Amino acid sequence: MKQEGQVRIPSGCAIAAVISKSGDRISGELITNAMRPMHDRSNGLGGGFAGYGIYPEYKDFYALHLFFDDRSVRKDCEAFLKEYFEIVHSEVIPTRKIPAITDEPIIWRYFVAPLKSMLFELQLDEKELVARVVMKINAEMNGAYVFSSGKNMGAFKAVGFPEDVGLFYKLEEYEGYSWTAHGRYPTNTPGWWGGAHPFTLLDYSVVHNGEISSYDANRRFIEMYGYKCTLQTDTEVITYIMDYLVRRQGLSLSEAASVIAAPFWSTIEQEPDEEDRKRHAFLRTAFPSLLVTGPFSIVLGFTGGLMALNDRLKLRSMVVGEKEDRVYIASEEAAIRTMEPDAENIWAPAGGEPVIVQVKEGAY
């Protein structure tokens, strides 16, 4: 029997997502079960989920999910958080003991509100303050990792197969209007709890199948703007790129997609619409270091929606399906059929073509 390291699956990793456009609540059990038919795309070194709309009772507060190596680190981190936030509620994230998940860290969540005095003192808006605190903890506080930091959303991840991770975190007890999921098959980065997908910052979360050959160029650029890549995997940088382009630069999601999966120059030159041609040329010229090269398919979660995107050569599989008000995305149609056996309009998006699905205004 071949052991880990003797077999490499070039198209490994599994992603899946579901969203209700009317904002209906979907059990986390659905997305957990969607990962089962894609079991062989993972190797047990990482699995995870992100759910949106899962904390309605604390929807106005930032939900910080953290891993701690020990109680002393948790105590120090809590003291640090209190310098910047009012902690409205805190608790251990509920889990169930299962044989498949071992060596778990201390897993905690905090619902916080930035202190107005700190916002005034630092002259920052809420989101920028939260982002800076997350970066500081992850880069400077040994043994503490913030792995989720958005409002009314949360990430849940571990070392293990995704279907086991869902059981471990009791995802059947959560309901949200959208979910994303990931099963990891790391090929050149370590398997550890902080390195499992999704990678998040504020309400952005990214699950990714593929490899980023442009990682060093992407990382060097983004770290000039205060982001720090500390979680030992290339996918982390995509989350920060999206935050930089959309939140800080004000680009639309489709424009951000045109940066990270930019059309070839030859394609731009042949575009019949002059405005599209100028826009794509500008984006390629303005953000050349944020072009993500290498094979990838990603799903970006954000408040009120999802975006699915392939690399421009479509070197990783991804399919989309629909049924009534729900949209399903996965690496394989089998995962979609598990969530909805009667899914319709199954199609594979073209390379570099973003699929953006948003919940109707006010529904969430």
C-alpha cells in the first residue's frame, strides 16, 4: 500500500459551496455531506468550512475565532484584545471528540466591538482596526492564531478530512445562508491547524484548489501594505489580495477577478468593446504584481454572496449548478448532486470568468 509522499494527485484538493439567493438558512450538515464523495481529493491534512449568517444573535459584532496552544497564551491574548475591543461574549467553540481528529488546540470565539476611544486615537475605521489586530496577533503572538474575524460569519477548520472536521465542529447545529468547504491535499506546504482552508480576513474567506506559482511576487507586494503572510501556505495571500482590492482600493468583485485572473494581453487587444478593453488594460497595468499565476479554482465568500473563479487557462475543475433559489459550486458534480440530486443547469465556468452570486438585498 502506498504511503503519503509516494503518491501525488496533481488535481487534488476539493472545494464546495452553496448559497440561498433568498437568504434561507441552510444547515451545516448539507455542506459537510457534500464533501464525502470527494474524499479521495484530500489526504487528511486539512479540512474546513465557512458559514455566513450563522450568528444572528451577535450579527453586529465581529466574531473572532482563535486557536491557542495553551491557557497562558489565551490569557495574554485576551488581555491584548481588551486593549482594542469590548468583549461582548466569549466561549469555547463547541466540538465533539472523534477518533479522526486529534491534537486539537484550545479553540475559542469572541464577539467583540472596537472601542470608540481606540478608533479615535488611531484614526482608523472599524474594519481596518480589526484587520491590523488580526495581523499583529498572527505575526507576533506565538501560540495564538486568529482564523476568522468577520461579522455574522465564522470559519471552522482542522487537520483531518473535511467530513470529519464537520462532525468535530458539530456543524449540523449551525444554519447560514451560504457555506463554503475545503478538503486539503497539500503538495508543498505543511498540514497544520492554521494552514487548513478557508483563509479569512474580516468577512472574506477563500477556499482554493491549486498552486500559486506567483506567490512570492504576490506576497512581496501585499506585505508592503501591512498584510503579513504567516500561515505557511500560498492560499493565504489570495484572501489579502481580495481585501486589498475590494475594501481598500474600492474595486468591484468582477474588477478584482480581472486582476487576479487577468486576460492575456492578446485577448484584451481583441475585445470588441472599447470600454472593456480600456478597463482590462488599466487593471493589468495598475496591479501587475497581483496577477495570480498557476492552476487554481477558488470560491470567495463574503457578506451577502459568493464568487467562484478559475485561473484563466482553467487548469482546475469547477462546476456550478442551480435549483430554485440555491446555487451550488464544487470541484465535482457528484458533490452538487449530494446536496441537490435534482440540480439543474450544471455548467463549467470558462477560465477567468467569475461567477458572482448575491443574496437579495435585505434577505440576510
